[in-house]
Amino acid sequence: MKLLVGWGLSGPSFTPHTDATARVGEPTWGRSELLRDLELRLGLPREDALASVRVPRWYARIAKLPSPNAFYAKSFEVDPLGTAQMLLAWRDALIESGWNGLRIAGGGDRLDALAAIEGCSEIALPLGTADRLVRAGLNLRTSSSKTPLYDDIALVEPRALWSQRWQQLFSLLETSGTRIVEMRPDFPGAPTDTDLGRLQQRMRGETRRSSDKLPPRITGDGSLLLLRGETPAELAELTASLLASWRDDALVIRSLDSAPLEAALLRHHLPSQGRTGSSHWRPAMQVLPLALELAFEPRDPYRVLELLTLPVGPFRGFVGSMLAKAVSRQPGIGGQEWTRRKLGIADTLRQSETRKLTEAGSADAAALAEAHVAERMSRIEEWLEAPGAGKDGAPRATLLALALRIRTWLQQRLATGDPDVYGAAFAQAQALTDALSNETRATFSREDARHLLDTVVRAAHGHALSVECAGRMAHVAHPSAILAPTASVVFWGFVAGTERRPALVPWNHAELNALTTAGVVFPDSGKLLATESDAWRRGVLAARQRVVFVVPSKMKGAAMSPHPMWDEIRARLGLEDSAAIERVTRHAQSLLRSEGPVLSSIVTIRPLALPEGRGEWNLGHDLFTSEDDRGSSATALTTLVSCPLAWVLRERAGLRSGAIAKVAEGPLLNGRLSHRLVEDLFWENAFDLDEEAFGARTDAVLEALIRAEGATLLLPGGAFERAQLVQQIRGAMHELRRYLRSAGFRIASVEEPVQAQSAVGTLHGRLDLRLMDASGNDAVLDLKWGEVTYQDLLKSGSSVQLAAYAQALRSKMSDGRWPPAAYFALASGRVLTVDTRMKAPQTLDGPSLEATWNNVERTAVAVKKSLEQGRVFVAATKRALPLLKALDVSEADHATYFASTREAPCKYCEYPAICGVAWEGFQ
Amino acid sequence: MNAHGLTIVGASAGSGKTYRLTKDAIAAIDPAGEHPIAVEGLLAVTYTKKGHAELAGRIREKLVAAGAFDEAMRLPLAYVGTVHATCLRLLQEFALDAGLSPSVDVVAEDQGALLRQALESALSMDQHKALDDLSARFRLRWNGRIRRHDWLGPVSDIMELARGNRIAPEALPAMAERSAAGLLRLFPAPAKDGPALDKALVKELASTTTALTSRDDGTAVTRIAIELLGEAKKELDGQGRWFVWAELSTIKTSVSCASAVTKLREVAASYETHPRLHTDLRALIFAIFEAARIGLRAYQDWKAQRHVVDYVDMLDGALRLLDHPRVRDELGSRLRLAVIDEFQDTSPIQLALFVKLHELAKRSIWVGDRKQCIFEYAGADPTLMDAVARWVTSSGGTRDALRQNYRSRPELVHACSALFVSALARHDFQRDEVEVAPARPAPQALDHLPPFGLWCLDAGNKLKDAEAIASGVQRLLQNPHATPVVDRATTAVRPLRPGDIAILVATNAETSAVAGALHARGIRVAVARAGLLGTPEGTLADAALRWLLDEDDSLAAAVLDAITGYGGQDSDTWLAARLHDPAGPTSVWRDALGHVRGALGVLSPSEALDEVFAALDAVHLAARWPDPAQRVANLDALRALALHYEDRCAQEREAGTVAGLLRHFDAMRTETLRRDEVLASDDQHVPSDDGAVIVCTYHKAKGLEWPVVVLASLDRGERRNAFEVCPETDCATFNPEEPLAKRWIRYWPWPFSPIKNLPLLTAAEASDEGKRIALREDKERVRLLYVGFTRARDHLVLAVRVAKGKPKTEWLDTLSTERGDPLLELPIDAPDGADDVVRIHADSGQGTAMPARVWRLGSVAAASVAAPPEVHRWFKRPAAPTSDPLRYRITPSNAREDWPELAMPKLGELVPLPAGMPIDAKTAAYDVLGDAVHGFLAADGDGLASIERHARAHRLIVAAGLIGIVRPERLVEAADRLRVFVEARWPGATWHREIPIEAMIASPRGARRVSGTIDLLLETRDGYVIIDHKTFPGTTEAAWRAKTVEFLPQLAAYAEALRRVAGKGVIGCWVHLPVGGGMVEVIA
Ligand code: SF4
């Protein structure tokens, strides 16, 4: 066999073989492939020990050695795993450089300490790459075979720069008859009368001091191009359009961020080059960290949401979506909404399972369905509802049980599912199980658990995001994989930071001297850097016609500067003069503006208008005929009379956000918690208690509610808000109780379902509080968080909801009188009303609710009429007329109609991107 | 310690700082130099990453140009980087020596937020309440809008300052004592009888209320006074509220009612002597410092638990590292030159680090400009810089200055020199530190363009200022030839482009206002502004990800419909269809995203976003939307958000999901208080091309330059006073041994928020502390103006609001003589378009007159100005291909799918071998056994000694965990049987085990590649024989045949590939079944 081996040849490469029709026994390999092949031929079993196994073992060795004075002792105390990881890396590098694991004479305390750990062999350390090299060497040396394993090995990098262990292997192979040579790629280069040719000439003469000081003349003939642009997105399109227009062979060096280029190739109908992504964040791999997070109190509702909506997680689909909605509404686990949704899930599952089983002819459908429901419910309990660990941390056994549970679940998934999806996740669960089994700590804080997971378990997992397609252009990830000439070379992502740097050697002069004496030698860092520079130069030298460097100003938000080789090119070509640089530079935006020399074809494209802010939509048919009086709500009525378009989009088109709705927070959450508090206090008759007992109950109930329905307040960063909120709510409850007493009311019901007849149909809703005075007269008290908004609504006669509730209660009453009604502002603990019958400390000036209701009804009728004609008015686009004007209500009658302010309906509206309000500044 | 070997180079704006730094570094490294140092001995610290890239690039370029290739290659071994990168590298290199955790994870989040989190987790509810109560008494930092006071702000400030100055938490109580003592000194001595004062006030309040109510003259001022009395009564019901006293002491009524409140004012004015006020204030100051102490401790624990460090820890760690003997030895032997850039912006702790590095390297060059020390809020300390400068001169160091300006045209250089020599003279700057000589040639073509411009803004507020400025820019751009500029790249004179203009403003809010006004005029703007998620592309990303996670998200679907053009329909038709079919009409995006949903189970959040963009062809959509350049570039900003999210998850060691990314989007678009401004964090891309006008703050303008600079916000009046958390020092001179010694934190809370003008303020201003602050503030305002004035290359415009014939130039007026007279005299009365002069006065009495072009700009609303129609251009895309793509790689084992056109072979002869491989257990994992068998057959090389063959077999069986299932000798026997078979059939054949094969295959859609490894390839004179080993339990011939059929495509692929190797054909294909003991021929 004839091998071509190089450090950059593990992935895609571009070698003289690349275009060969066929070849047998002439592989192109990186270091890892060569090592594995050697092992195979020497009958050495595969050893792929992960860091997750090796680091804890090495850590156990260190922990076993009583060495309080060791140089690493303090660090080990601070961060045992991290220190073990670093020392193991040092040890591996030493072994690869020739260390035999024994004490180095005169090496000093640091090397002695490492030798001591190495000597602690009763704890076995699985083989790392360096150990595998040693093992291969030993076997090669003792092999009885007389035939060489390979005929030839051509090395891309100078043999002297390979590590000691590799060099030993090469010597042994040579002894057995293998010919080892260094490969010198042959690059004919570009014609010397081109810019590229001139640059190549200069680069070839690199080892001597430049004798001809005068820089060559750079003409800007296109053989050397620097493409500049704002971001990879536009440069990818430019690059793809160039590649599509060139008919010759091109090679792309994709050092960084190939996603935009791949997308652009596809759009330019060029074959995909294939792309593999490596990430820690593959969905199945998140099950373990999420579950681990939820093993601790307080449990972050956002994390719960993530687990519920994880595409391949344990709750994906209907169950996850239902529970996610509960958590978005009432962030927490076990609250009212959670319980309600769970019951709903059980019912739905029961019905569908029974139906399925019955259809399949099962005799015992009901019992089997029940068992299925029980299994699904127990998963919810086990994964989400079991109480988490508190301040004292979680016992190791608990975490181990959790890791095992997840491992089992992933194993089941793996049995039927895609290994690409679940394989790495399963390996992680296995690694955590191993690590926890080897752990000496009895309990773990949340931070400990995270750190363990991060240090031992977390590893990136590669996934093929797209595959190479027939006819694809050649590509490499690094220029070290270029060993053959081609017409064009494109350096995609030619930016600083893509160059590889040798690892720093942690040993000082004295230590290095002792090591060298002992035969442990590290390759020279400067020479390694020179090899890296050589590789980049190869990218330029390989081109016969042109080289293109693509440099975006920003890449994923980070400012980019050209790759260091650009400095060298500038120096070699004397491009200090900015004008000369401009001759070889093309800016994507200038090309689009058709400025400067033509490089690629630019076409005019059809603009795409964003939804325009229309004043009126015309749907041409009756939007009320489909009304089946399925009922509406006071909120819907408010929308109807404020922005008919928003009403149509919500009530008729049914546009609603999904499982990932915004989690309730701020005033919305505060209001909901207070509502629930009043409700719970009412059901336990707490309002009848004396002040002190009432206060105690308020505190206790509120605390439980926050845990179950407002757990976002328990998260780090929430304590200040929580403290202020608790104070506010506590104060509000006292004020409410005081008000009820002083005004002579008692709470008759909470959340009582009511109906109101309106001109646009029946409105359904629930009264926050129905109050009753000593004479049995009812009143409405609607709880709201804020104060100013509702005060303004009352003063301006715009409190549609309160009027609707009053109307609903009125329809229940025999005398047809309007009941008194008020808002209770929780933030300030004040009663807001325009009705003196509420006996509030202050009564606001404003129209009666009856008048408000009548006005609303008139507007609603007018809106309805317009909707019946298919005309839908919009509240607040620039082109929208004031609603009453649009409805053709004469100016004189405006006082008898309801009209909201122009912007008010948009404040919480979800549709600005559809009605066009969002885009008015963009057009 | 002395400053021998240390040179401070004063580098005024535009004086070629980077050139000098490069020169010094090259001079040190160049092997052709006199005493060259090793590259590893160079340490060069820059203030920004950009600075680092520029410096490293220049050094490399010069080294290559000088033929010093080796040194250029070795440059990464030098310590060249930002201060943080340098510290990080030191810590990583020497972590174990210093007893630190080697995993130096730097917390990504804003340190202030983390400090607050730690604080709140550590403070008990009682402490919390006590702070609340005390703050309520003083309405500490009162925010009237949300009606909340804020003690968290000063606590956080103290914590941050303590960290930046290496002040131990335990030292804070003493600082509380000093602060309290200092503040209380400003009050008169406390009276003895506090309750008496309370009583007197309550009494007077009641009687005044009666009197005033009865006398109510209906005037607004009296009405307000009556309301105030009512409120005051309520407020005084509980604990004393000191702002109420203060408020009552200044209560106003109409003239006719004035006498009714005289007594009340007198009684209330006694608050300053109220003993309880003194006690409360003291308690508040102590409580705040105590909270900071607790918070700092908790923060340390928090970081230790998480094994993370913050930036200050990094610096602190590096500083401690430099005291470690081994590190000192090592670095002392390595470092030879330390070069520090932007030295004036270093924080005290950084300065301490540089001093230590100098001690080790023995030679340092610190380049900077005291005049440009403007990052005080970020920790720089100008006073310390002044002290350092004095220390260097007095203790053996040298000072040098760059005295030429290569940036601006001569007139501007002269003007700025004249102006700032005078303005800075009263702040201890010598003439030679300020004055520079012009070094840039002035082309004649600029002669008719006056160096100065004056824009008189006819505006009444900031928003109108912005409109007026935007109209000025529009006017500039309408006639670009009237403002010629020198192209920086080509040095040729050319007409003005949008990217040549920069507008400098004081705050981010003003940035947004100006950007908005320009945008409305159709002028592209390069500005750091939030709102990314509210753009069409942000909306697209957000809605698409939501829809991917939940198909029932009908809102997301509708939004996608709307912004992608309603599927080609008009919006009415679309909505009508939607009403008809609530599931929504099918659109192109649904199919495209449907494919992404199929892969969602393996995609990371950022990959999901990339796939969304690719599937929806977001770049093309963006190119078709309004302002396409910004739209397209914003796609990158969105990808940056996703990356930022994943980075944060990594930092926090938490999970990362698409739902989490969406939550991150929400968090980024939410406005939060950052420094003094409420801002969102979803920043849009800032264009860097020359088609966009630049709008930025004075602070962000530092280090940059533009042909035309417009200085705005010149009426900025806000000043700091003594009532803020403030670093203080007891050490007038710089102590290099302990640069941070004797530093302390002072905090005086303003006790009467929101009332400002009270005797306390006057007393504070007259105090030493107050004077120091005022002086610092004055200096800072001058320095910031210096930065602004020196950014312009060709034309400097002063945009000044003129109201009622007077210029609003409160900030500009800080450029004043010793006597406080403004140095600049502006021709604000000149008519529009006039050429006039700006006069620069000097203390010496000599003035300079600089030609200026005057424009009078009104604040016409943008709506009336029509933006030019936009033309959308894009790179041409070829027409769609007609066929689907084919995979490039063909894997023989998957040839049935990958290579369907391959002719399928048939089964041929079946030859039983003398025996099979007996398995000693009932159940065996055949995949594991297969690996072991394969492994042995591959390793059973020619001529191996028997003992070694058995050893290899044994090793493989053990490693596979098959001991007790298969005996190792069975492998050897199976190999022998194969050998006998082969030698009988193809005597003398050469064996190639595990041999890789590759071949290119032509296809109508382009070349494809087949590659694999043949288990055993026999090379005979007549051709090749392929043998593939398959380990499976079947023993009957029927089972063998059935099994072999599965592998026909694989063998066919090998054979086909092999046929393409020139020279020989394939004469046989066999499947070897070692377990059953047979050979099955495949006729390909
Ligand atoms: S954003 Fe405003 S105008 Fe648009 S639909 Fe909603 S409420 Fe109506």
C-alpha cells in the first residue's frame, strides 16, 4: 500500500489522487486513520476511551495520593476535575513526546509529581492517543512478520515535526521495509505576468531575504481578488454567482461558517458540498441537562417549557403542548391551570386510546386505555412533579437514579429511533451514570451537578446537515489538505482566527532541559507555526488562474479582520498603498450598485412589499353570517369596538400563538397571582378572619401560589421583584378586606360564570368578585393590577369590560337596575369607581356604566353592520380613519358612541405584523 | 521601585500612534536590529480586539517586508492581545502554579447583573425590608413614573467600584463611616429635641391647611400647595419622610396667600437639625455599604461554586500570579519589552498589572493620551493617570510625545491646537502636550470648503434637533460636490459620500432620534441600534422557529404568510381564504419549513435558524424588502443572537433548545436599564460600507476618523455632583509598589429626592469633595470635546440649537478661559449659506478666526421629504436545474440505494470449507464476534509466527469480551481454512488485507465517488479476486445463500470500482463465511 498522510487529511482533501479515476491501496489519511490502520494490522483492539472515562480515573489517582505539597494541590482543591483534566493533558503530551512515565532526573517538583501520579497504576487509565502510539510501537518492534505493513508512506508535514512517538513508529516501519518520504506538492502556478503569478513568485522565494526591494506592479487583472462585504450572507451569494459563472475547476477552502455558502450554492443550482455541524445542543442531548436542572428547587418554569416542547423529548406532541400552555399562563408546576390541563390530557388520552383499541378489536379496551393513561401520567409525575432537592443539595443516589432513568428512556428510544438523534444522548447518559458511580461526594448542589455534567459528560456531536452531491466542487476545511493544483482557489472565510496554533508547552527551561536529556522532546513551536503558514501559502500556490479571498466585515456579529496571511501578501506585493489594495478588492455593495469593474452579473429583482398599513380591509362577504352565537367575551367585545380587524383576526380567523407563548410576567403575572389569591382566600373563608389571622393566611397562600403559579419570581434575579410584589399584594389584600368591611360588602362569589346579551351576541365571562351588601344587593368588583389605566377608562367612559360585567349581573337581577361596579387596583389597593353606591373612599368623575354600555352597543352595532358588508376597519395604521368616522357616524353623535384612543388597542395586540402597523417605518 | 526603562509616549489624536507602536515593536524584534529580542519576549497590550488585529497585522507585515520571516511566523508566540486576552493566557499558562482552577471560564454576562443576583440571594428579607424602609424615608433615587425608590443602584455601584479597585468587602464599613461623617458635616449640628420638632410641624401643618383652605384664591399655585399639604399629612402619618419636610420648607402659594405658609416654611426648614434625620442618614449609608459587603462575599461564593471568574478576577488573578516566584522567574527570563496601547484608558487594577509587567520586562513603552481619557465610567481613572505621569518623570522614566498630526487638514489642526491649548491649560496640561503640527498635505481642491461648518438648529427639543440635523445631512448629500473630501484610501479628492459623514451625539437616545430622522429621509444610517427582532427578518426568524416547534401556532403561520407576500395574493383574498379554511392555505414556506421540521430532532438552535434561513431563501427575501442592505446584513445579526444564546448556555452549563432561543429573543428585545438609559439588546447590524451615514456617541467615536464630522448635543447640561458613589484616594502621588493603596469609596445619598435646590446642595458644592467632583466633571467634558473635535479630517460642523437668538451651548462653553469665558465665538446671526468665521479666543488675548459655512436648519417633519425610490439589485441566479441532485459519495455497503444503476450480480458456486467455527455459548453477539473475526483476519499477516498469531487472536477475543464464547484458536483455524482454500484455487496470489479502494463514477449530474475497504483482495496474474468476510450463525447452504444475497450490491460495487483500476480485471468475488464454514461465489 502507498499512503499519503498529513495532519490535515482526516477530512476532505485535495490531492493528486482526488480526481484519479480509480485506485486501490493508495489511501489519503490523517494521523488518526493511520494509527487505527496500524492497530488493525497489528491485531490491536480498538480503544476509544472518552475523556468522560479517562478524566475521572486520573482524578481518582490524584485523589488517592496524599500530596498536600504538590504544585497542583491548591488548584486540585479548588477544581478537582478541571485540574485532573489539565494534568492528564500534560501527561498525554509528555508520553507522546517520548516520556516513559518514570521519574525524570533533575526534572523538578512538577515532573516528579506527574511521575508519582503515573506510577499509581492500581487505578487503570484507559489508553489515550499517546498510549496507543506507544502500544503500536511496542507491537511493531516485537512483531515476527517479515513483510512490511506498507510499501510507501508519503508525509505532508516534515518528519522532524511529528511527535517523538510518531517518529519512532516511522523508524520501525522503515526498518521493516516501508519507504518513508516527505511529499513535495508540485504546483505549476499561474502565468508570471498576472498578479497571482507575481505573488506566487514572491512566495516561492520566501526563505531568503527579498533582494529586489521594489514591489511588483499590481494591475488588478482579476487573478487575485479580495471580496469584501458586510456579512457572509451577501458574500456567499456573490461567491456562488462567481463559481457558477466560472467554467473551470475550483476548490473552496471553507475555514469557517459554511452554512451561508451552502445555502447560496443551492440557490445558484450548484451541487451541495455537504456540511457537517458539530454541536453540544442537539435536542436529545438536552434531556439530561434539563432533567438535571429540574431535580433542584426552585424549578425554572422556562426549563420546564423547554423540556415540554423539546422536539424529541419525553413530552413532545399533544401532552407537551397542553402542559406548556399551562406553564405559560401560570408559570410553575402543580397550580390550578396545570391540574386542569392534566385532567384534560388524561381525558383526551383515554378517549383516543379507547377508540384506537376498540377499533383494533381489543376486548379489554377500557382497562388497557386506563393503563396507558396511567403510564403517561406517571411519566409527568416522575419527570416533572417529584419534589426537587432543596438548599442541602441532591443526594448522589437521587442523581444516579435520575441518570439511570434517562439512560433507560434513551435506550428505549434508540431501540426504535434514529441513532443519529439518540446515540450521543445515550452515550452521555451512560457517561454520567459512570461518573456518578465513581463519585465520592455524597450530595451535589445544582452548581456541582452542572459542573460535573459539563466537565465529564458534555461533548459536541457531529451531524451531517447536508450531503455532498454529484458534481460538487472540491472543498477542504483547511489549506493543509491541498496537495494538488487547480484552476481557482476560493478562501471562504479568509479571516483571522482560522489559523491553527500549536499548544503551549507548560515546561520551563530547566524542565525542558531535563526532559531533553531523558529523550523527551517537543517539536519546535516556531517550526510548527511555519508549517501552518506553509499550508496557507499552498492555498495560493495551488491556483493556476485565480485566487479569491472572501472577507466579511462581520461574521455572526463578530468583527472580522483578514487572515494573517493577508499581511504577508501585502508585504510581499508592497500593497501598503491603499490604492493598490483597492485594485484587487471588490465590495459586494459596490457591485450591487453597479459601481466599479464588473465582476458578476447583477440583476434587478422585484421588490417585496411588507404588509401595508391599510385603513380598511374588504373581504367582500358577510363576516357575521358565520356567527353561530358560539358566544363571545367582554374582551372580544372591547376588541370589536376598538379595532375590528384585530377582532376578525382573532375571533374569525382564529389566529393564536402556540405552545411557546410568552410566559406571563410583570403586571399580567402579578394580576393573575392576586386573582388566584383572592379566590383561594375566599374559598377558605379567610376574609372573615381577624386582621392578623387574615394576614397570616394571605402570606401562606401567596407563598404556595408563587411556587405553583408564579415560580419565575423564585428564579435568580427575581427576589427584589418578589419582595416588592409580596409587600404590594399583602397591602392590597388588607385594603380589600378593610374596604369590604367599611363599605358593608361581603364577597358572594368569585369567578362566577355570567352571560350578557349584547347587540353582537351573547357574551360569556366570569365575574372576578360578586359582592353583596347587607340588604342582598349585588355589586361587581373587577380586580386589576394597575391603577392609572383603569382610572382613565372610567373617567372617559371606556371601561367596556366593567360595563359588560355590570350588564351581565343586571340581567340576572329582577328589577333590571344597573348594579354598582368598580375596579379594585391591586398595585395600590384602591377602589376605582364612578358609582357612589360602591361606597369607595373616593368616587371618580365619569359617565355611568350604563351610559358606557349604551355607547359601546351603538358602536358595536355600527361595526357589525360594516362587517356584514365585508368591510373591516383598522384602528391605528397611519391611513386609518378614526373608527367612528370610518363607520360614518356623524360628528354630532360621537358623544353617544364608544371610541377608544387611537393607539390603545395596539398596546397588547398580537397582529401589528399582519395589519402593517409594524412596518410603517419600513416602507 | 523606579521607572527606569519606562517611556510614556503622549500620542495626541491623529498623531500616528499605531505607527509608533509598530515601529518600537519591530525595532525590538528585527534580527537585523542592534539588540534583537526573541519574539516570545514581546508583550503588547491593546485596548480593543480591533486594536490588537491592527497592531499584530502591521507588525507581521513589516517583519515580512524586512525579510524577517521566522520572526513573523513566531509572532503568535508573543503576548500580543487585549488586556483580557493577555491575562487569560497568563492564567491558563500558570493556573496550577497559582493554585487557581485551570478551567478559566469567564462569565459572559454583564458583571453588574451578576453582582445584583448574588446580592439578592444573600440579603435576608429583614435586611431587604430595612433598606426599603430607610430608602422610603429619603425617597432614595426616586422614579416617579413607576413610583419606586432604588437602593440597589448605589449598592451595585459600590460593589463594582470595590471590585475594580481591589477593595476587600471587609473594608467597606469603615468607608461607610467616612462617608456618613463627611455628609453629616454638611448639616448644622442636630437639635436636642427631635419630637418637639415633629410636633411643631404637625401642628403647623394642621393650622396652615385650615388657613390656606379657607383663603383659597383659586390660583393653580395655591391649589397645588393645598394638595401638597394633604399629601404631606398622609406621608407624615407614619415614619418621617424627609423629602416632605424639605418640600414644605419651600412650599409656594400665590402672593395673596403667602403669609399663610410663612410659619410652616420656617418650622419645616428645621429638618436639617432634626436628630432623627442625622440618625436615619447614617443608618442608610451603613445599610447600603453593608449590603454591598454581603453582596460581594456572596458573589465570590457564587463564582467559586460555578468555577467561573469575571474580568476583574482575571486581572486580579494575573496580578497575583505575577507575585508567584516561579512565574516571576519564568516571565522575568522571557519578557523583554512590554508595550501598552491606550494607556490612558486603563483601570487602576490594570495599571497595577502593567507596573508589575514593567518590573519583569525592565523595558516598557506606554502609549496614550491623557487628553482622551474618557472611559471613567468603565473604570479608567484620569486622576490616577495624572499621578502616574508625574511619577514617571520624577523617578527615572522618560516622556516622549508625538507632535505631528497626520489626520486632519492643516486649518483644523491649527484650530484644535489653539482651542485646546487654552481649554486644557486650566486643567494642568502643558502647551507641548496639546499642540501638534499638521503633517497631512492640504490639497488645493479643498480650498473653497471652509474647515468649519455651523449649523444653527431652529428647534425646541431633542427630537426637533434630530430632524434639523438630518435635514442638514440631506442638504450635504444633495450636493456632494459642494463638500469635497479627501479619500482616505486613494488620497484623491472626490465628492462626499454618505459614509464620509459622522454625527456625534451624547447619548444612545439621541443616536436613535438622529438615526430615525435620517432613516425617514431615505438616508441609510450606520448606527448601533436595537430592534432587530422587530424588523421583517427578525419577525421571520421568530415566527418560523415558533411554527417549527408548534404547527398549531396559527399566529406565526399568518405572520409568515403576511411578510412573505401572502403567497402572491392580495391581503384581502388571503384573509378571506383564511376565514374559509382556518388551517390556512398552503404556501411555499410551509413546504420548505416542513422539511426543516423533519430534521428538528437533530438540529441545534443555531443550526435550526440557519436551516430556516436556507429553506426560506431569507437572503433573497431580505434583498427584496425595503432597505435591502440592512435587511440582508441583519440576517447575520440574528445568527449572532443564536450564537450568543448557545454561548450563554455553555457558560451557564445549561441546556440549549429552540424554545430557549425563542425566550432569549424575548429577553433581548425587552428594554432594560443599562447605565442611565433604557435599552433593548437585540442590536441590528451596523453597516460599515460607505453608503451609510454614521451616528454614534462621542465615546464610541474614540479612535475613529471621518472626512466630515458633525458635533451635536452641544447643549448637554447634566453634570455629576457629590451625591454619587465615587472613588476617592488619600494618596496624592502614585505609589508603584501599591498603585491601589489608600483608595476608598465615598457615597453620599441625596436625601430629599426629587427636590434638588436645597441648602445641602450648596454646602456639598462648597465642600472639598464637591469641588473635586466639579473639577473632574469639567475636565471630562473638555476631554470628550477634544475627542469630538479631533475626529474630523476635512470639515468639522458644530450643530448648535439657537433659541430666541441665543445659542444653547452649555457643553461647548466648558471650553473656556481661566476666567471662565467661552473660547469659541460662533456666528449664530449669519444668514443661511453665508461664509463667516468661528473665532477662537485665547487667554493670551490672541484670537484665531476660522472660516465657517453657516446653515440655518429648520426641523421640518420627515414625512414631507420624499425618499428616492429604491432599486433592488441582486446577484444573478441561473435557471433552475431539471433534475434532483444525487449523492456524491457511494458507500459500497449502501450501494443498493446509492448506486441504483449498478448491475446486480448473481450467486454462483458454493464451497463448504472443512469446518466452521464452533461457538462455545448459546448466545453470542454476532456483531462483536464479527469485529473480532475481521480484526484477526486483517492482522493475520504473512509469515507471522504461530505464537504471535495465537497472541493476536487471544487479545482480540479478550477485548471483545468473548472469552468463554469463542476460543482464540478458533480464529486461527478459520484463517487457516481460508488460506488452504485460497491456495488451492489461486496458487501464488498476493494477499492484500483491508485494502482501501476508490473510484470516480461519471453521472449525468456530475462526477461521483465510490470508496470503501475490501476485506481481502487477492492479486493474481489474471486479475483480482475479492473476498468479503461475513460472520453470521447460519450453517445451512440455504441460509448462506439467503445471507449472501444481502451483500450482492456491496460486492458489485467493489468489483465495478476495481474494474476501473487500469491493468487488471476482476476474476472472482466470494463471500467467506467463517462461522458456518463456507465460501459463496458471487458472479459480478
Ligand atoms: S396592531 Fe393595532 S391596528 Fe393593528 S390589528 Fe392590532 S389593534 Fe388593530
